[in-house]
Amino acid sequence: LEIKSKKAYNFNHVYEEYQQMFALFGNNSTGLNFGKEAALESYMRLIDQKFVMLSDNRRCVQLEYKMGCLLMMGMDLEATIQRHPRCPEALRHCLGRKNVHTI
């Protein structure tokens, strides 16, 4: 989403990008393809840990539709993932492709 110059997004935008990344670089043997419920739980943890800040404070809007932004830049995430010794190869491969644009 950062490559596409998106400043705000909701969970559904993030999950769509994840599915597209998985379709391009993942395979079923890696175990990286998480269902939407598990991904939403992870997204909620990112909010709790202050990695994602929601900009939509309306109570009547479901969490997956509330707009927010990531408080870390892509290069910070990339550097952290590259240093992680157990990072799945599919994710490392995706991060190594700087000019990949989906959609």
C-alpha cells in the first residue's frame, strides 16, 4: 500500500494486498495463507500495540471498515523482517522485489 502511495486504508485493503502477495509469491506448503478471521485478529493486535493508528472513531463502523494508517515505514518493516532468522522465504522474496505493483 505504501508503494501505491496510500496514506490511509482499512483492514479489507490490507487483506486484499496480502492475498495478492500470497498469490504471486506464496505457495500452500509455506503455511502463510491465513484466513480472514486470523488476519483480523493479527490486525487488532497491531492496533493494540500502536503499530496501526485508526483515524475513524465512529462506534457504528465495524473494525474492518475503519480507516487507519501504519505507523512504521515499509523500509523499517523490511529491515526487521530481513533480520528475523525464521522469516518465511516467500515473504523475503516479496520484499526483495522493489518494483512489484499489484492490482
